Amino acid sequence: MSNDLRDLFKKELGQIPLRPAESWVPQDRRPRLNVSGWRLPLALATAGIVLVAALIGGRELASFRDRASVAGPGVVAGKAIYLSPSFNGSGWIQIDPVTLQDLTTAPLLDIAPTYLNSFDTQVSQDGSTIVVGDYTRGAKWTVYDARTGKPRGPFAPTVGIVGPDYLSVDGKLALGRVATAQGSPMSADRAIVSVPDGRLIRLVPAVNVCCVQAVPAAPDLSAVYFVTTPKAIGFTTESPLGLLPYSLIVQNTVTGALSAPIALPGINGGTILSFGSPTVASTPVTMRPAIAFSDDGRRLAALSFDGQTLDVVDTATLAVTSVKVHRKTSLLDLFRPLVAEAKTLNDEERLAMIFTPDGRSLLTYATATHYDDLTGVTRTTRGIQRIDVADGLVAAESSATGGIYDFRVTPDGTGLLAIVRTQEPPNARYALRRFDAQTLEVTAERQLPDYAEIKILAAR
């Protein structure tokens, strides 16, 4: 299956936020022994074991406890991790979130494999609902119970929509563009529809906003957030070289009302001249920042493309807090601009970002994408960072080899899973890697036969 079919912009908006796991403090297991006579060496040995366990880290013990406290193996915080090798829902196999090995042999969904690309799958934020779209002969959607893999029935909206762009947290509502309109979702009325029975909940009027760079939605679909620039981004006559400021316009999907533009200080995007070298001339490269929603929908974060500024928007008050991202002196600056290497006019560099389940940190990576008519798309990931939301401190940083194509945090917050292309075409190779979410060290790796994605579902 071709991996270049999945648009990076859609992937960033399609990140699946997860509920935070409760923190855990190891119990006091100190032995209460009479340390007289022969018991003294035993007491010292026991105390030493407890000390070693503490040094290993409460985090690993907590992870083990979370996994062991549920009915089945390989489940963390009530969620199961699946590898998805297809866009149509076939071949989904549950894996262990620590070892990355298969836990099942039968795919979750009883769907035949296909090599056609006119399919997609969406998962609700709570992991309970899967919607499989089939666009081979018109638009048709089937709803599945993610816990059992059994079909619930068709998703048959009473008003025609092009496709569900968003699902609500519990998968009971869908927001999509009305099918009679043409163009982007911004130039069309949209509809919020009940997934179980297809009935229309309400219509959301189209907006006249230029120029939209991202459109995240609130987890309950109560609002849509238009991340905009004054002009289109791209190297054209209408969009010359230069950086453009980003702002935010919020639409209430109940009333249809729009907020006034909200400036995002320090967040810019646009096409600039890349840094040249003695042998390579400077060429235009498009730069884009990262946007992410917290799990509870209360905060929207924006990180500047150079990794220097972090803006956090309180979605209740629309107040913006801006902090400078700063590093520990021992860490390398992985987000510095790259030296140009045979870039083309449509190359770009952008950030991807996701909140940790507890909402205290952001995990982000910088990617340079090169488009070539002969060899196709190549993607280079420059580094992964964990940034503290409160003060902008880069608490951990890691260089990453290969290009990241999918990027998820485990439900318990202890790990980061990434699909990485380790070798470019014509003999492309892929791997699934697990990073420690605190240190960003690689703790496990699994070679893959082809491109795949990561799905996080409610456990059985």
C-alpha cells in the first residue's frame, strides 16, 4: 500500500487524544522485621531489593500495574493498541504497547483486504467507535463497535454529506460538509448528524474566512477553530516570499456566530528562502507551525515552526498565554533550520504536536518533506521534544533517524509510539518504535513489512 497517499495536514488534525491515567505512588513495602541475630542480613537484603526497585523507577512499576490490573494482557488505562496496515479497516491486529509484539492473530474487523485507496477509517476519541468509509461507488459508511469489532450498522445521514470530518468524543455525533456544496469545508454549510440513526442534529452555516491553515474541532463538536493567515501560504504571484502571522477565529456550531480574530503571538508561517550552502543555492521552502488540542478540549496549543514560541489558548475565555520555549544547556538544538539539499519549490518544513494525557506536556517533532517527481516524497524527522506547557521548558530531546509518519502517546502516558520510514524508496522500509515519554529514549523497535498506522481503541 502506498504510504504517500495520506496527507500530512489531515494526519495532524486526525490525532486521537486520549484520557489521562491516574498517577501512582508505590506503596510502602518496607519490612517490619526484628533485626536481631540472623534476621539482620535478611533485613538488609530486603531493604536493598526495595531500594533497587525504587531506583528502577516508579514509572515502570506503574506501567506494569496498569497493564496487570485489567482483564487482558497488553491493555493500558482501559485502552488497546492496534496496528492498522490498511485504510479500509482490514488486518487490524492488537499489539503489546511495551514490547510491540502481536497479541492476537485474527484481525479485529471482519473486512476483506483491498488495494483500492478510496477508503478511510475514523476512531472516536474514547476509542469506542470506528467508522469505515467506502468511496468506491459513491459514499457509504459502516459503524463498528471498537471493543468487539462487530458492525453496529450503516451510518446513513438523512442529509447528504461528503464525509464525516470529525467524530465527537463518544462517536455518537459526526460533523461533515453538506454534499451539495463545492470547494473546501469553509465555503460550504456543514451538518452535525447523529451517528446511530443518521438524523440531522443541526446545520452549521458556511464561513467566509481567509486563509485557513488548520481546522480543529472541539471534542464535543460545540465549536470549530479556524487557524488563519491574512494571505494564502505558498510561493505564487499572489503569495510572495515572506512569513505571515497566524490568528484564530472560533465558530460556535450551535449559533453559527464567529469570534473576532484572536492573534497568536509569535506564530507565523509562509514561504522563505532556505539556508543555502557553498554548493547549493537558497530555494523557497514553506514553513508551518504545529497545532494541538488537549484531551479535554480546554486548551489549544500552537508552536512556532522554529520551536521558539508556544501559545496556549483557553477555549473557554479565548485568552492566550505565550511563553518562550527554552532548553537545558546540555540539550542540542534539534529544531535549527536545515541546510538546503536540492530542494524544490513545494518542499516544506513543519511541526507535529500532541498533548500528553495529563495535559502537562507537549510531544512534538520537526519534519522536512521533499517532493520529487522521480523518487516521490521523502520525509526527514529532525528531532523529538517534550515541552512543559506551563513554562516552555524542553524537558527532554532526542534525535530521530528516518521520517515519522504516525505519532501517538500511549493511554497511560508512559510511552510514545511512532511509525518511522527507515529507508526511502525504491526499497522503502518501515519500523514501529516505542520511546519512553519522559526521556524520549527508544525502548523497543519492530520492523514492519509495509506502511501501517496506530489505532488506540477501547479494550474489550
